Amino acid sequence: MVRRIKPVLRMAGVEKEIEKRVGDVAYQRKELLGLDEHWNPRLDISEKENEIMIEVELPGVAQKDVALLLHSNRLEIKGMKRESLPRGRISYIRLEREYGIFRRFVFLPEVVIPEQASASLENGVLRIKLRKYKPKRDREFVLKIKQVKD
């Protein structure tokens, strides 16, 4: 019998374990610094041979309220979702949508070329395309070991 491994489920399990172990300390730190008032947008990461694609759910977030900071192997997505509550007297039965500041760090599986990145926000979905950095040719370098005298 062949057993299939689902890497996405394994990663989710690893993330939950880390959160469980580090969660109490991180929660206390956030609470002390007043950083507990934020939300994390959900995202998907996929890749092709030369490209990494990231889709982030940002319903109700305006393009002007989102900032992307890209490093060679790390992406920071931050911004704010503004409240759009109606004026006047209204009684809510349930409020589940999250508002406020958000910030996500995504560690990329490979180095990318920041100058060739593109992003678009349409229908509440932020799509980011990143071009993988591929050296034109693989170089081999022989490193000589120096003799150390005692």
C-alpha cells in the first residue's frame, strides 16, 4: 500500500505546534506592547518553474491602504482594513469581520528578483507574482585551505 504525504497538512501541523509552544510568550509580549489588535489575512503560495505566486485575501481593503516590502527571500505585507459601520442606531447580533492593522511576513522558498515583481488587487484578492532568481550558469569555485602553524 502506498501512503501519500500531504506537505500542506504537515506544515499546518508544524505551525500549530510552534504557536502552541511559543504562543504564551508571544501573547504576553503582544499584550504588554499593545500589539494584540491586529488580524492576519489568509494567503496561498504556489510556484511554477520560474515564478512564485502569492494570493492574499483582503476583502474591503483599498489599494492605498496596502504596502508590500520585498527582500530577496522575504515578503512583508502590511496595511489597514478600515471599519465601514453604518451611522445611526443599530443593534448587531453578530460581528465576525476583522478590522484594523494587519502585517504578514512570508518567507519565500527561493530568492527572487525584486525589480521583476508585480502585484494587483482585484475583487478583494491581492495577487503577487515574483520571478525566481536563476543564475545564468552555475559556477564552481575551488577554495584553498590555508595551512595554520601552531
